Amino acid sequence: MKKSVLTLFTLIVTILGFSAIVVHAAPIEDMGLNGEQQLGVAVSGTVTSYFDGDNDPSQTVTSTYGTALAVTNKLSDYTGYTFYCWIVNGVVRTDLAIGYSFTMTDGLDLKAIFYPNGTNGTTLTYPVVFMDANGELLEVEYVAPNGAASAPGTLPTKLGFDVSVTPWTNTFAVVAGPVVTVLQYTKTNATEYAVTVVNGTINDLTSDTIEYNTVATVIAPAMSGELYFHHWEMQDLTVSYSASYSFTVVEAVTLTAYYATSSPADQPRVMITNDLALRSGYKTFIGQFYLPSGYSLVEWGIVSTASATAMTDIGTASVIRNKSTKYNATTKEFVLSITNANSASYRGYLICKNASNVLVTVYSDNAFNVVNGGFETDSIYGWNSYRIWKNESGIEAWQDARVVNDTYFGSNPYGRDGNYNLGVVWDGASWDQGSERMGHLRSSDFILGGSGWISFKLGGGKTTSVAYVSVRKTSDNTEIARFGNPNFNNTGIATAQYGSSISNAEAFLFQYYFDLSSIGTLGDSYYIVISDTTSYDWCVLSADSFITYYASDPTPGENQTATNIIPSILGIDTATNAIVNGYFATNFDGWENVNSTWRRSSDGTAYSSTNSTDSGYLGLVRSSAFSIVGNPYIRFGWGGSIRYDKQMFISVKEVGTNIEVLRFVRRDNLSSKENVDLDNHMLNLSGLSTSKLYYLEFCDNKTSSVGYMRIDELRFVPESEWNSVTSGDRAVSISGIPTNFIYTKPF
């Protein structure tokens, strides 16, 4: 067992003070910038000159954000004084010359420490600079040559540490020159934590115990073949893209090394831990940043908001910019504690300049919130798009262009949060073209935490059985919740939520809340899928503001509580290799009439309408569960407007996940079929797993023309019967159906 893997300046506390977790963020309200910081924005700071104990004039300096700033001409006249050091945002820097060019940020605090010259090369007094182990300035005292300084009367306290018996690094009983002395601590918390490594090692082991507040290093080995190391993950967060990764241990963790066919892009990155829950009334984080060669550091910290938002960034309304001023020079780690009242949402941020002197801002992931839940990147960044129809790009529903910042159908507002949302019309696609598209959009994973509540905004989706939002377990893809937009085109509710009159609410974004902890488990990992599963007739969703973390229960307004419409599949416990009531002999027993739009006619067949000629009703009918053990072939009669294969089809879905594993449309030789006569069709399910159960969904999403479907005589048949009919009687299986939702990170 190795307890001290790496010691940095008498443990990391002497540089960063991790054990203390007392480097509190000083909230700085947003500067009013619309989006990212820009070089042309004017900001101000303070320059103070310390000449002796009674002489420290100060003045304000104004410049543009991110530019180089030499402040020699801003200092008070220092004739007769010798420059000693800078104190930059509370950190003593004896390595910087008086003419050093600083990077200008808002609130930059510079202190220049001088000491007075006497006659004939003598010195009148010397500065004694007292600083904390984390680099914070405690006090500056001026002492006559060979005199004694007095330590600050009140010293900081640090959780898990006591002030050392010999508290200061340099003595100040006889001051013969300028002195910087650092307060020292002795660790009282000797707790050891397990660090487990998957696909890598720590101290040549796959697991080791490391003392609290000690720096550990994990190593990912090089792989043979065409795989390259890509990144490390810890607690569902990407923490590093370096094969050798060093970090401070404050709890038991598991790190997993991931490999890919190419190395990651070398770009600036920042991460923060989940809340370490070390202090009552505060959220405490360890952050860490990485700068590639050619980039220079400007600013780093955590942006937060007092109320939950889908994606917090510098441009978010009412954002609080919690700047950090200190970091560990070796690991690039920093610590911030933010009050609970100011941290309903939070992300790490890093501002730097590239070699072209252009400012770059990057943000961290958050394990409790999905990436880009508000689409404020003006893209579907962080989301994965899945096609449904034959893998054709022209029918792909979800793409960057679908993120919009305007109105729909003229001047109708979406009622979005922030600047962007998923829209229903967009540049490059007419309404007909856009509404024809179908697909799934998968979020990043999130850990269900806090109160367990989630929220989102939905518009469109006239028929909730074909256009909906799902929540799935990351571990096995089980669907635990499904939500539609029951308020579709309800102008009264839209007006009440928007605050002014809404005349068209077809794509208006209605606010919904749901207590996911009522069906999910706090601490488990989930993801969201937005699904447009068929074409036209408003099977198209607008969406925005997916928030998956609330520290405390929100209070939904009227008509804002979401209803879980997840399918409850019939007959799971009694499922056999048979279609229950496939001849509809006993009305719809064994079937779920999902939208109440199907009926049994007098001849014993099932119609997707309220009468045999009504084409205005949309919806599904869903079978009971069945097994394919025995005969994997289904035969039945099918009629209606089945020529419209993007709107009239059969889905075979897996019990539990409710994932569509097969989709069938009418026979090739019925491409003009648009009458109620029943034509023989056969389905081949032989490629499915015999260890799982499945069910059928017959979808009618067609209103015009004949616009309804008719089915009857559904039954499993043996392979011999399958082989006895011509291939022309076989329904067409649509290729490209996504049967899993494996997530690809936006590296």
C-alpha cells in the first residue's frame, strides 16, 4: 500500500488548501455580455501601491477584456522605493517583474509591494508578506531592518488540518530583507480512500488506497493495433484526455480509461467534480483545467444560477460568475465553494487566448444535467441523432439546422427559454419537408439527483403515441417514463404561460415538470430520447430547456405537471407464441386502443377510425406480449391507405425497453393500395431473440384521402406456411431502424 503518491509543497494543501475548502467564490454578477466574452468589452480593475505601512494609494484601471495590460504607468510615483513583488488577485507573485503584462479581466486586483530606500544604499523598512498555504494574502507588515514582525492575530482554519507547531515557512524575528512567509498546516484527517482503475493502473496496480488530500496519478497504457487512448471518466464525468492523469483524492473513486480509433483533439478543457458536500449551506467543487501549447490563461471558475436552467453559461440571464484566483500549478486544480442559494445550476468555465489572440471559452460537463439541454450552442451538440427510415439523410429529423432562434409560421412565438430551441420549421426545409422527417434524438447521460424532479418544454406532437419524449435507464435502455404534449395548440394555456395573447399554439413550447424519483432511483444514470416516429400530421416536436436537476422540489403551475404515458403492455406474465385475440372475435380484448381511435366493425375486423369511412382519426392499436419461440412468422390481412408507408406501418417492439426492433410496411406490389380490402401480408421475426418478449403496434398517422387502416386474422404460422406463399405476399422490412441508443460523446 502506498499512501503518499505525490507530495506537492508539503502536500497539496500548501498550494491549494483543498483540505480547507474555504476558498469561497465571490459572486460577480454577469457583465451583461450577450454570449461569450469579447476582446472589445471594456472592464475595470484596481492597482494598489504598497510603499510602507501607512502609504498604499489605489487607482482604477480600465481596459478591454482579455488584452495585455502593463500597469507601470498606473502605479503611483515610486521614486525612492524598491519594487519587491506583485500580489495578483490575492496571490503573491515574486516571479513577476514590475513591467509584467497582465491579462485584463473584470475586477482584476493588482497590488505592487515596494519598500522605502534610505540614504547611501540603506533601506528604511522591509515588507513581511504573510500568506496562507493556498496562496491567499493574509497581511503585509513593514519592519525596520533587523526588527521583528508580528504574525496576524487571527489565522484561517481548515477542515482536517491544524496549524503546524512551526507555523511559518520563513522566520521574521530578525528581518534583514523582504520576506514572504507561508502558513503551514499538519494533516489531522488520515482517512484513506480506494482509487480503482479500469483499463489502467495506479502505482502499477488496478486499485490502491490513497490518503485524503493526496495527489494520485493514473496511467492508461498504449494499445496495440488501431486503438488510441481517448479519455478518462470518473463519476460519469470526463475528467482528462491525457493518458497520465493526476488529481487530488478526497473520496473513493473509480476511473475508467476509454479508447477510440483516433486520439482526441488537443483543445482547452475544464471539468469540475460533482458537489463534494463538505460544508453545510454550500456546494463545494474541485475544478481542473487543461491548456494546450500556444494558449494563455485568462480566467477560470464556475458559472451558476440561483434557479435551475438547462444550460448555464456566461451569457445566461442572471448568471453568477464565480471566479477562482488560485490553482495548483502542477495539477491545474482549483477549489470553489458556492452557497446553495446561488448554485441551483452550475458549470465550470475556462477563458483563454489562442495563438491568434482570440478569446476561447469552454465549459465543463455536469453529471446531473444533460449536455446542452437548452440548445444554447445553436446546435444539437451533446445530443446524438438516429435515423429511422432506411438510414436516409434526407428523412433525418434531428440536425443542427433544426435549432432555431426565430418564430414559426410567421410571427408565432415558440416561448423558448434563452436564445434557441428545437423548432418545427428551419432554413433549408419547408414545412412539408420538415414534417416528413423522422428519427430519435438522444441526450447525454445524467445522474438523477437532488429532489429527483426534471422539467422540459414541448410543442407540436399532435398525437402523443407517435411523438414523445422518453426517459431510459443507461444500464439496460429500459424506458421508465414517456411524455407527450397534451396541450397541443391549446391557445388558452399558451396565453397563460406566455403572459400575452397566443393565437397559434401548434408549436408553442409548453412547460412540464415531473418527479422522476417517483419511478426512478436517485443516484442511477438515465438519458432522454426525443422521438418523431412517423411523418406528417404534426408528428413533429419542438422542444427546449431539458433540466434534470433540481436541488429542491419545484412548484409546477397549472397544466404544467407532466403525465407519464409509458405503455403498460398486456399479457407479459402469460405470453406465448400466439397473438391474443388476433381475429378480434371479442372486441379489443388483449389489445390496447392507445388513442381510442380504433374500433371493431360488424364484420369482426379492426378499423383505425370511428366508422368505416372516417379518415380524421390518428393513433395506435397495441397487441399483448408474445414470444417467438416456436413460430417466428406472422400472417394477417391488411387494408386501407397503406400506400402511405411513412404513415401507415407496423412496429415490432421489445417488452421492457419499448425499442422498435422491426418496422414493416405494405407489400412492394401494393404501392398504390388505398382501399379497405384485406390483402395477405406476412412478417418475418426470425432474427429476434427467443429470450425476449415482443408486441405489435399498428400505426395510422394519415388523415387525408381514405386515411384509415383495417386489419384482421393475425396469427403465428410455421415456416412451411411462410415458404408456401410467394415473396410478393411478404411485408417489406424497413432498414436502418436503430435498435439501441449507444451514446457518442461530443469530444
